[in-house]
Amino acid sequence: MTIQPVGASLAVDIQQVGKRFKRHTDRRNSIKERLVRGRARKPEDFWAVRDVTLQIPKGSVYGLIGHNGSGKSTLLKMIGGIYRPTEGSITTDGRVAALIELGAGFHPDMTGRENINLNGSILGLPRKDIQAVTEEIVEFSGLGDFINDPVKHYSSGMYVRLGFSVAVHMKPDVLVVDEVLAVGDEEFQRKCFDHLYALRRSGRTIIVVSHGLGQLEALCDEIAWLEHGELQTAGAPTETIAAYLKRVNSDEAARNLQIEAVRDDAGDPRAGDQSIRVRSAKIVDLDGQPIGHAETGTTFQISLEMTAREPVLGPNVRIALQHESGPLVTMVSNHRVGTDFGTLEGDRTITVALTDNPLLPGRYRVHVDVFDFSGSKLLDSWNDAVEFPVRSQRGEIGQGFVQLPVEFRLT
């Protein structure tokens, strides 16, 4: 890896970078196995990162997203100088500090305070500069008297507190942060992100990997998406996250088809006189095809297949949606919206379309009740007829249950 100035506008310049590892597929663990099976297989080449080109501007916050094993952490380690690229080049401007693995750079038998001095020395800081920030690091970490204990006695959360505190207070030009922040408690995570905002305002460059897409969208200037070690797209956070989630949602729909969003009647005893029996409940798209999840803001349908064992005049079909945490979200029926089914006989399908789905991300259960035309006589009642997840193209986490059609104005 080349480490040299990269110009006034760039903090990191990554050109056609690849990292190859050797993957050993021979799983023989004993001498007998080796003698019986003959010569060992040659290790296979595995490219964790391949042909990635990125340019990260100075003073920016740059995010990396992708599923586990997509090459994000490997790329971070190459930027931080932990790995050397197999091909291509990485040029950086200024001192790089990396917070990638729990306890990396800590000596287990040394105290937290001693490790602060050790890490500062590794980063090339003069002793007086290290001493000037030591108390700030101790205070920020919140470790108190534990700072004088050997770090081998620290919990994973204490490691994160000390590691992050050291990395950000040594005033690096480029700070590289991996998913390790997710190990800390909620209070410390908020404290970390507040400090990242402060570093951003001071002109430092931050490169961060996280599965917290909402946090990355708010924090980052640009985001790159890696898939199987290859760059898929890079650019504005909202557009990049949307493209990534579209792929994730599509893959999940393919895996969950017929698993989470379809349920058939098992013939169990249910309330009601059973003159109408709901036989199947499905979550389907606008073409009537089963789907594994619904998306906030996108119309989907609940399809109910039922059998009327005798002619039933004007039945009232009521759908209740319940959030997985327990609260009832809403209840709708065809009578409430003025839809009359007339007389139902034999096998019929009723479809309920949730226009521009207002449900926020989470899991929801569907309960179905069928009444006669007066609404006083119960014909069938199917609790937990089907359960389905709701996802968001933008990566929001559900805060509440529904998305209201609102407008903000400034006058």
C-alpha cells in the first residue's frame, strides 16, 4: 500500500484495489484421514475485495454498507494499513486511526491508562500530546477507577469504550470505524455518534461501516455499497441505501415466499356457525402473486379464500391488524367502506388492498372475522390468520405503527 499525500481534496484514493486470501478446503484432522484420503488439496484463492475504486474527500463522512461477508471490513483494514492490497493501490493523506476489532492494539496485561500511552505512541504522537488528552479519554470512556485495571479483565463493552475514546481523542486525520460500536450500550452509542458529528465539524475524515442504515443516512455525505467484494454503487446516502434495500427486500421475498405470508386452514375448531369458512390467507402483490413482505408506502393486498356452505346474504368481513408487540393497529371491514358482496355461495376469494401501505416497519398479524349482514351473528373467526413483515425502502426503523400523510410548512 502506498501512503503519501493524495492532493488537496482527497483524504483517501482507492484505485482498483483487490485483496486475495487462501481458503483451505481440506478438512482432514487426523493422520489416518490424511493417509486414507491421499494428498491434501491445494488451497483455493478467495477474493474478499476485487477491483474497487473509490475517492473519499477530505472532511467527509463516508459509509460502507453491504451484507456480512461483502468485503467492507477487509477494505477498512486495507485503508487502516492492517492488510496490504493484493492488487491496486490505496493512498492516504495524514494519520489514520482505526477502530476495527475489539482490543486491537491493547496489551492485555497493561492497565487501561497504560494502553492509552501505548496506543498514542503507536500512532506516533509525542508524549506531551498523549498526556494532554489522557484525562479527556478517561472521562469520555466512563470507565472510572477501572482505567487502572488490566484490560484483560474488561468486558467487551469496556473494550469498546476505551478503544473508541482513544481513537477519536488522538486527533487522527482519517478515522476508520467498523461495526464494533454496536457492542456498546445505547447511551454510549449516542455519545459516540455525537462525537463523530463533532469530528466531522472539525474537518476530520471519517470512514464508517455499520448496519444501522438510518444512522448512516443521517451521518454520511456519501455511501458505497459492496456485494461479494465488488462495488455495486456509490453516491448520495438516500439513493445508495434505497438501491441496497431493494436488493435485500427482493432476496428476502424470494426466500420467504410461501413461508411467512401464506397460511392455509388447518381445520381446527373456530368460533362462529361456520356457514362461511375462511380457508386461506395470503399477502399478495397487485398481480395476486404471494410476497414475503410488504413495504411502507407500497400498495399490497390481503387475499382471503373462503367457502360458503350455504347462500349467505351480504356478509361483513372484518380485518384486524395487530402489531407484534401487542397493540391493535386498525380494524377495517367491507361494510364500513360501503362495499356489498351480495349473496356469497361456494368458493370465493375476497381481496383487501391496503393502498399506499401506511404501516411502518415491523411484523404484523392479521385476524379475520366474518359476520352476517346485520353484524350481530358471527359466521367465522380466524385469529392469527397470517403474519407478515413490513420493510422500508429507506431503511427506517418503525417508530410507532403507521405513516401519516402529513405536510410541513414554514411561513
